[in-house]
Amino acid sequence: MDNQNVERDIKATLKKNWKLFKQSRLGITGLTIVIFFGFLAILQPILFLTNIWDEATYHPVVGYDAEQVARTVVECPDQYPTREYQTKEDCPKVDEVNIRYLKAFNIQVEVGDIYESNVQPAPPSSRHLLGTDSLGRDIFSQIMEGSQVAFLLGLISAIIGVGISTLLGTAAAFYGGKLDTYLMRQSDLVLMLPTLPFLFIISAFAELKVWHLAIVLGTLGGLGGSVITIKSQALQVKVKPFVDSARITGGSKRRIMFSHILPNVAPLALLYMVFSVTGAIASESVLSFLGLLNIDMSWGIMIYLSQTEGFIFTGLKYWWLIVPAGLAVTLLAGGFYLVGRGLDDVFNPRLRRR
Amino acid sequence: MLIYTIKRFFEMVIVFFLFLVISYLLFNAIPGNAFSSLLLNPLLPPEAYQKTIEAFGLDKPLYERVQLYIINFFKGDFGYSYTYYPRTPIDLIAERLPRTLMLFSIVNVIAFYTGFLVGKILAWRRGSKSETWITIGSVFSYTVFYPWFALMMLWFFGYKMDWFPLGKFLVPEKWYDSPYTSDEIFYTLIIFVTVSSFLLFLIFIFTRNIESLQNRRNVRFLGLISLFALAATYWTNGEAALKRFYAADIAYHMILPTFTVTLVAFAGTALLTRTTMMEVLKDDYILTARAKGLSQKRIRDRHAARTALLPVVTSFIFTIITIIDGSVLTESIFSWPGMGQLILEAVVQEDIPLAMASFSFIGILALIAHFIADVSYAFLDPRIRIKSEN
């Protein structure tokens, strides 16, 4: 009987909150983006399992597909600009091949012929939606793998971080005294740690995998500034009358803390969790962009590769190597941020429009 | 207030010692001998080897090494850098630190000011179309993957448009027969920027109390023009006229990084200002001000924005820590030879003494910033001030 009541209550609150959340357009946009990337992350294993995608071709790390592309043979001029080509980088175009290059391999062709060859990186086609990279690997599959990594890392680190900071923050508010002082100084120490150099040093002596990084980021986030915020929220709850009445009716300290104070801090903790996902995704991408992470594939590594292989300054000619990965990081991090903003509207009644 | 400051100061000192110990233990935890790459470096003579062993007490037990490290930190003695052999880590840091601080303090001031303006307007126009678009823009620049964005900027403005140089600190060809070293010129630049921003600040402070908005704008405009005239006379007379050519070279290299980081950094302040401002606008005294019949602009700038400024100012001071953090990326992308690049290089090449020294210095900088933020918050927020006095 009692259980049913509680269930109905929870359902009603969720329904009400969902209604509030729906009103914020930014929040809904964010949720759509997050769901889209979640769908991408789940889609890849399904495609492999149902054999729609062949692993040998589409695997994000070891897959290989040489695309046969018919290209027109042209001769690049010595002087620029000409009518067709503005600068040296424009010739040959994506669907053209330079005759001098073919002559160097003793291939006899004439200008204007069609020459079929393997192209890497291959431009987007119906077979490879976003083309392939310079090793013939499918970019779309890499994006999917990257979103798996991002979700895994973001969620693990957020859960660890919020778990730690909620427990410590509530404990600091509830017990006060020496524990409080100690925890506050500890979060000072963590706050002043310069995160990136710290992660560099850790990566210098540990082979960082995704879940290692998730634990490190989660712990750092959990011990840092969020403890202070959650403590201040818990302090506000602690002086409410229902805590006093719970104490008078003989509730033990632990019971008061876990069943009366924690549920009231939870919304703020959820908010922190969503925001910290943004930070975690960005840090992972930064570390793999600098080549300090020991993982096979992620969005950061895709950008790292396109930079080290020199495609980044070719501008829009090889856009499928540069734009999708960068946009994916930006969009997913932004999506989580927007969801956080939407939740902020729900849990922060003062900001509501009415 | 004084007691609060002193208490915080002592706590900070304790935290700092903890930080030193932890950072030593962190380096000590590197598997194998952290200093082993020393043995493999043929550039290092035996004296340097001996010196490093003595400076870090490598033949002593752990607790003595920690003690020695803390003592050496205050002496500023970190042995030699492996990669830049005759130079010491302190020497290198003294060279690199001003460059980082200069670049990022300019960025921060600009970003803070524009961010505050944008945030103010965002909150004021809540619900309008322009608010949605500016918010989307700010969220994009707040969450954009920074290295990617910086590379795109570098490609577009540096390579495609060829307006700005592709990174680096200066063009070496221009400096072959230069009578000055780049550091001398750079210090002149630093002094110039500090003095002129101080004067600018003074102008704003003194015109703050002019009641009429029209008059205030005119006086500020006059002040700005005279400041420009002053700067122009400084650079055309005396020794500065000779330095002008080289200073312009360095300043030219600073434009693109400054612009890029500002675009990314202003959004955080804008979004924060929007939130605090919106909370303030719900308050009763804004309604009172409206009822009094004050102009909209006056309510926005004088009544609401003043109160909303408080959390934004503290977040501004906190960004000193993120300056150092963000500098690593910016500097490695724009090849700006500052602290961030130094520490990345040191970690990648396992130049342990240099890495330790720069990590500890970054820590102490962050600590000072944190201390200032704390005290100024207490000073600015009357609730904390009164609580600590009782």
C-alpha cells in the first residue's frame, strides 16, 4: 500500500517535471542531440551483428576499403592562377588526377582519359556515407565508435563524480566541524590543481585507457568544486522543519542523512552530473588530440590524425576528415550542456518564466 | 575581515605544502627511476649529473627527499633542465611565464568585458528571437572543441586569408640585426600594456559617478582619445621609436591567438551573467525602479547589472586558474613559447626537473589566484563580510 503511494508520487513528479522540461526549447534541442548520438553509438554493434556491415570493410580501426574511383586525367599548369585553378592546392581537384604523377609510375595515359584507381581518403559516397580516411577506414563508423567512447567516458565519470561529491557534500553539511574543514580544504587543493598538466603527468607514467581516464576525471570532479555547491544546498535543507521533526521522532543520524537530506540534494546533483559530462567529453578529446591517451579510436584521435597527416590546412577539399569529428565533439558536449540548462529551469523555480 | 583573511592565509599555506608533497609523490610514482633519462643524455656532463643527484637527494630515503624538495623549492634550486642543458628550470620559467601571463591577461580582460555586455543584453531580451540566436551562438562557442576551432581559425585567417602569421612568437628574419633581445622588447610591451590599461581603468572609475548617461559617454570618449594620443607620442619619441618595429612584430603575432581565445572565452561569462541577471530581474526592487518611472536602460545598467556583477567578478578571478590550463592547448597550436608549451614539452620528453618546477609554479600561481578570489569574494559580498565579523 505504502509502496504504491510512493510509486504514484514519483510518477506524478516525473510527469510534472517533464512538462516543465518540455517548455524549454533549448533543453529539448539538447535532448534530441544526445539521443541522436546515443542512437549512433548503439547502431554500430547492431550493424556488425546483423552483418549489414562487413567488419573487414567497416571496422573503425582495422577496416579497409579501397574505393575504385574513375578520375579524369589532367595536366596541372606551372603557373597559377589559371581559369580553372586558383592556387596550387586546387589542382588536381577531387575527381581529377595529375598526369605527371601517373607518368612517374610509368602509366601511359593521355590528358582527358578516365583513369580508375584506389582513392584514399575517398570522398563521401553511398557506400561510405562520410568517406574514408587516409588508411581507407570508414569515417562514419569511426564517428559511431567515437560516440560510444564519449558516452562511456562521460557517463562513468559523471556517475563517479556525482556519487562522491553528493556523499561528501552532504556529510560536510550534516556533520560539520572538523570533517567539514577537512573536506573544504581538500576541495581547495583539488580546485587549484591545474587539470590538464596534471593529466599530462599521469599519462606520462600510466597507459591511460578510457575507463582509467573516466575514474581519474570523475574523482577529480567529485572532490573539487561540486562538493562546495552541494554542501551549501544541503545546509539549506538541514535547517528545514522536517529534518527537525525527523530528529525529534528519533530518526538516527544516518537515516536522516540518507532518506531526508540526500533526496532533496539529488536534483542539484543531477544537474551537476549533466554539466560534468560536457567537461569529461572535452578533456578526453583534448588528451587524445595531443596523443596522450592509449585508445584505438575517438573523435579526438580523428582530429589528431587529420592534423598530423597534414589535411587540416587543405581547407574544405578534404572536409570529411576535419568537419564531422570536430562537430561531433562540439554537438554532443553542447547537447549535454543544453539538457543541463533545461533541467536548471525545472529545478530552479526562480528562473521559470511564470 | 582581517581575521578572516589571516585565517584563510594560514589555511592556504598548509594547502600549499600539501600540494608540494603530493606533486613530489606524483613524480616519484613514475615507474622506474624518474631520473633515468638523465643517464641516457649525452649532452649532460658529469657535473650536471652530480648536481642533479645532490639537488634531489636521489641517494636518500623518501621522506628526506620530500624535505629536500620543499627546501629546494624555496631556494629556487631544481638542478638543470635535461633538454636545455646549461639552463636551469627557474631560468626557463622566468623567460616563459611573462609571455603566458601577458597573452592571457589581455584575453581575459577583453573576454570578461564583452561577455558581461552580451550576458546583460541576453537577460534583458529574454524570449526574443535575437536572444535565442545569441544563446545558441554562445553555447556553441562555450562547448566548441577548442583545438579544432583554433586550427580552423588558424587555417582560415592564417593560411587561406594570409592576414596573420601561422603561429610563432616573432619572425626571425626581422631580428637578425636587432640591437635588442626579444625579451627586452617584450618587457617594454608588458609595461606599456599595463600602464595603458591602468589609465583606462582610472578613466572608467572617475567617470562612473557622472549621472547623465550622455555626458558620461562623451567624457569617456574624450579620455580614450587622449589615451590614444599619449600612446602615439610614446611610440614615436626617444628609444621607443627604435623599438617600435620589433614590438609591432610581436604584437602582430599576438592578434590571432588573442582573437581566437576571446571568442571561446567570452561565452562562459556571458552565460553566467545571463543567469545571475535573470535572478536579479525577478527581485522586487527592480519592480520598484520600474514603478518610479526610470528609463529601461538605467534600470538595466545601474540597478540590475550592478548586483549581477558580483558572482561574475569572482568567476573572473577564478579564471586565472583556467588561464594556465587553457594555455597548454593554445600555445601548442599557435606555437606560442609560454608556460603551457614548456610543461607539455617537459612531460613528453621526460625532462623531470623542468616538469616538476613548472608544475609547482603553476600550482603556486593557482593558489594565489584562489586566495585572492576567496578574500575578494568575502570583501564584495556583504553576507560573508558580516558573518565573519560576528
